[in-house]
Amino acid sequence: MAQKFHIKRNDVVVVIAGSQKGKSGKVLEILAAKQRARVEGVAMIKRHLKKSQEHPQGTIAEREGSVHISNLMLQAVFDSSKRKKTAPATA
């Protein structure tokens, strides 16, 4: 049976825990087997590509790594929750 997650593809999410905390982006894909998701612009990793037809010199490509589903929250839910830091009122 397929797993059910609180987020799906194309949802806008916020990272609530881990080294990428505070970043947000659109979910590009869900890796159900590993309970992880790729989020646009979050957890960028460098991939070294060898010489090829389109890259005669070889290249270092940056792409999204994955973030565990438990560290993600929907942007709408995040905005309506207490987690969103409001600017401290200076009196």
C-alpha cells in the first residue's frame, strides 16, 4: 500500500528543522521509499560530471538534495502557526 504524506508534489513548504531550517520552496518530488522529498533551492549538492558531448571540459552541477519529510511543513500551516517568528515589538 502506498504511503500517505502530509505534503505532495508542487506544494510550497518550509524546512522546520535541520541545517536548512527556515528555507522554503516548492516540492519537486517525493521519495516515498526513503520518506524524503526534494525541495527547490533547498539542500543543494554539487555533482561532478565527467567530460561529455555537452560538457567537453566536464562540469560541477548543483542540484537539490533531499530533506526528510518530518522536517517539512506546508507554508500555509507554517504561516498560521506560532512557529513563524514575528518581529519583536520594541517599546
